[in-house]
Amino acid sequence: MKLKRILSILSMACFFTTNIAIGQEDTTQVEEEDWSIYDNLDFADEGTKRFASVKIKGLSPAQLISIGYDYQAPYDITAGAFSSYQEETANVLLTHGVRIGADVPVISRNNLIVQLGGQFWDFAYDLDRAPGSTHPLLNSLGQNGLKTFGLKATVYKPLNEFSFLLIQANADMNGDYSLSEFQSLNYNRYSAAALWGRRPNDYLQWGVGLSRTYRAGELNYIPVILYNKTSLSGKWGTEILFPARGHVRYRVNARSLVLGGFELEGNSYRIGNQNMALAAPFDELELRRSELRFRLNYQRQIVGFIWMSVQVGYRVMYSFNVDAVPEGKDFFRGFFGDQPFAMENSAGNPLYANFSINLVSP
Amino acid sequence: MLGLVLFMAFGAIAQAEADRLTGVWEPSHGKAKVKIDKIGSKYYGRIVWLKEPIDEETKKPKVDKNNPDEKLRSTPLRGYRILKDFVYSDENEWSEGSIYDPENGNTYNCVIKMTDENTLDIRGYIGISTFGRTDVWKRLKMPSKKKK
Amino acid sequence: MDIQVEIRSLDKLFSAYFRSQNPRFSIMKLTEIRRFLPILFLVLVAACGTTTTETASVELNCEADGPFFEGVNSLMTNYEVKLSDIITKEGIDASMLKEVKLKGAKFVLNDEYLADGGITSATLQIVSDQTEMKSIAVKNPLALVDGAFTLDVSEEADMSDYFKENMFTLVLDVDLVEDSYNESLSSSISLELELTYKE
């Protein structure tokens, strides 16, 4: 009886060990390659869809996290006359500040990409003013500088293998506030863009759309054009999102590249009347600041996915005027409006430099 | 003894589950086909077909020209193991592996999830899973082997 | 420097130091400290250690079962690591191994017909259970010289992790120009290694 039981257990063991031997088979020893059999295979499932990739070959790497420093050489600012204040000119010895950004893919699949991001930019103004200078704008810039704290969301939705939608929305808090005392959310500025595009092959991506933007300093609605192209050799290319930016790209090698072109950056900054120096109706002002930066940008891998970026260029002040914006309720002037500015200012155009360390996704 | 037999049985089942990863798969871009095999106890995927097998510049079969190691840049892409060192870690998941992108010579951490028998979520990431991208691969039907 | 001389020098140093710190330092305590000086010195020497580099050759045989089709075919072998067979110095174990570099790699196919124009490229990779797979040598296109193929070795790859384990697998991928109905294919591989270890 005992022997019978042992035999039955042993036979079961043999059955299972045989299965184990099959399960552990190293498949590479048995199946060898015949390249031709892979040419015309069908999917095991029906109806598999392909989607347009968000990238084309050769693009500069996307920055997931960026920490940088921006510097502008000396130039003059002329603050315009308004209310009881006379026009004043000051020499800006230094405009500089830290720039921190993050853009994280919270959903990243071949049929949908959703990215959430934020940025913090600080502009400190080191002014050399004439004795007895009292202009409130110069006071504010010199004492508080300007800050931007923004959040953004980007959605990339490929419709099929060749076309896609790109939508972005931004909320920015811009002003002369300090980090210990943020300004009211009523003064937030909102922008957005929506674009339809085509990706006919791995070397070209283009699109057209509309945007609501503050890049020119004040609210505007303008068309946008996307044009990313890479040459077949991979050496040359363009990265254009007009009118926000446009660059020609030269890829030195897999780990470094050079971009040359321009970027229009700007926003509307609340001048917070920090010292109650301004009485109504000049106690609710916004500085419409916009800069056109022409530059060369060198990007290089440091190690792994950490890259550095160095920009040198020429900064043209596109807009530096001030509007009265009661209760933060902005208005639309556009290209053809004739609402007068509360203050008409001007600023010189210096050389600038920007350096950053970035965690990238090539 | 019965415990040992049951243990071996479960081991066989687990092994068979892990081996479901083997086969030929196509990434979403459709420009390559990857065959996943097993070497020892780990899983590897090699490119077995390229939509554009010839390099436009050299007019020769594509090689790994972006490999960070200069000495390895002549390795042919067809036959290249881009998925490496995957271990079956959980239900329908293979992890501890890496995926190599010949387009830029970068290697990413990678985890593979089988969402169904014919679909893989291949997630390549940098450091933490948040900084990553998921690509969906579909299984291809292999014809029966024919001798010429 | 002679060990005895060194210990006497240390002895003088410690004596002078303690006397300067405390003139009334007990002669008894100084004697106790002196007793441990030789041991202390040997511990210091052991911690520093010396690094030695030597070269070695390893011969392996990779194989695969046929038939073989046009394209990449993998020949493999498991290699049981015995450092005593590779390193001439006795008593070197895995923990002392600092670096293992590949200085040269050659292989000879057992099929002369295939070897003569039948394969276009070859890649050599190493893998083990605990360590990820690494490419260590490649040649594309291959050139047959005196019946053997010489591969270009990766100067950056360090194989010490594999040699610290009991076993690793070598994978030789050969790209065949056309189908081959060989029942099996094997290749002898010669690896020239440079091993650095700490004694």
C-alpha cells in the first residue's frame, strides 16, 4: 500500500517536471532567424491603429526640469511722464534672475500625451538713478523687480498616423509681488493655443492654429504656425512656432547641437503699488513687458539625461508701456485699438546671456 | 512530498506565464519589428525587421551609429537587442530591464506590462516612472516555419 | 622600509606626542599602547593594499543547433568562473577583483565554408543572472584572416561583475548571408583579458 502511494506520487512528479522542463526552455537555441519571414506579418489582433508621434527625428531634447540664470547687460530705461510725475531716465546696471521650469508628462501614451508644468521667473533690476528720482515705476522695478509664477497644461492628441491636435493653456501670476506676499488671483493672466497639424513623415511636422497670448506684452489673438523639419542627414533642421519662436538647428553630434534664431517672450505684470505711492486712477497699473530675443543657443549633454544650455544674444525691448487696468479686468487693444497707455516707456537693447541645467527627454 | 510536487507545479505555471512575452511584436511607429526571446532566465528583444533598413547617407544597412561607445558603432541594427534583461516580476509585468533607442544612443529604464495576450505597454523612463513614455506594442502572427 | 624600523619610528612618534601633551603621562599606559603598535601598523597596510594587473587568456566554445536561416543567429555558452584557473597569483577571490577589461577577442567558426564569405558581421555579448547584458565586441564587416575573425573590443566595458559570479553566458551573434542547413554550428572564442585585483 505504501509502495503504491509512493509510486503514484512519483508519477505525478514526473508529469510536472516534464512541464517544468518545457517551461524553462531557452527559446534562442531552437528558433533561428530568417529575415524574410518578418516582411509580411499580420497582427494577431484586428484593427491596430498607428498614431502620429509627437516628435520628428533630430529635434532638440524636451526639457522636463530646467534650472537657469538669465542676465542682461546694462541699458537705459526711460519711464514716461504720467499723473504728476515727470519723465525720468535710469541706467539699468543689471537685469538678472533665476528661471526654474518643469514640464512633466502625466499621461504619455502613443494615442495621448498630457503634460503639466510650471515655471518661476525672477527679474531683478539693479538701477542707477539720478538723485531725487521718484518715479513710481522705477521705484517698483528697483525695489521689487518682476516675478512670473505660471502653470501650464499641454495636450497632444494624434488623430491618426499623420495628423494631430496640440492644445496648451497657461495661467500666470505676474507682478512686482514678493515671495512672502503673492498678489491676488484676480490679476492672473490666462493664455491658450490650439493647433491642428500634420506629420507626413519622420522628418517633417507642421501645423496651424490660433492663440490667445500675452507674449507681446498685452492681450492679443493671433494665428500660430508650427514648422519642424529635419534634413535627411539629420544635421540641419528648423524648430519654428511662429510668432513665439523660430530657430534653425545644426546638430553637431548625438550629444550636442546649436540653435540660432529668436524668441518673443513677454507678459503683463501688475505694478502692485507697494508703497501706496500712487493714488487712483493710477493705483491699478500693469506693465506690458515684451522682449524679442535674437540668439545663439548651444546645448550639450553633460551626463545621461542631464544637458546644459547656453544662450547668448541681443535683447530688443518690444514693449515696455503701462496700462491702467482697474480691478485687474484686462481689455483688448490688439493691433488696431487706440486706447491710450497710462505711461509710455522705452528701454535700451543690450546683449544678454542665459545658462541652464536641464533634465531632458530626448 | 505532496508539497514539493505542488510547488513544482506552480513553478511550471509561473514559468509558462512569464514565457508569454516571447514572440514577435511591433511598436506603434511601425518602423521595426522586435522578437522577444529568452536567454537564461531573462528576456531580450532584438530587431528582426526594419521598415527602412538602409542608411540614407551610407547606402548600407543601418548600424548603431549613435552608440556612446565608439567601438560598438558598427553593430548592425537588424539583429540588435534593444530590450534587455527583463525579469518576470508580477502578474503580467516584466521589469528590471532597459530599452535602447538607436535614434539617439540612449538607454532608458523600462517596464513591460501585458494588457492582453496580444498587447504590451512598454514604458521607458528616466529615473522615475513619471518621466517616461508608454508605447503600445502589438503581437504579430508568426507563420509556420518553412524550409526552403 | 623594514617593518621593524617602521614600528620603532611610530613608537618614537607616539611617545614624543604623549609626553608633549601630558608630561606626567604614566609610563605604564605608554607601554600598553606600544604593545598594539605592530598590530595597528599591519591593519593600516592591509587597508591600503596593493593593486596588481595581469593578463590572461580564456578559451570558450559557443554553439547552437540548426538549421540556420539568413540573418542573425545566436551561439551561446555558459562559462563557469574559476578565478584560480585565470589568475596566476594564488588566493585571489572575487571580492578582490577590481576590473576586468577585454583586450582582444577572436573566434573561429567550425564551418570553413560559412566562414569564407558566409557571415557579414558578428557581435559578442556577455550576461549573467545578476548582471545586465553588455556588448563587449563587434566587427562589421568581418574579415577572415588565417582562419579566424578578430573583433573590435569595447574599451569602456568592465566585465568584473560577471567574473565575480559563479557563471556567465557569452552570446555570439553572427549574421548569415544565406540559409544554412547545418545541424549545429559552433565557434571557439579566444578572449584576451586584463584583470586588475587588490591583494
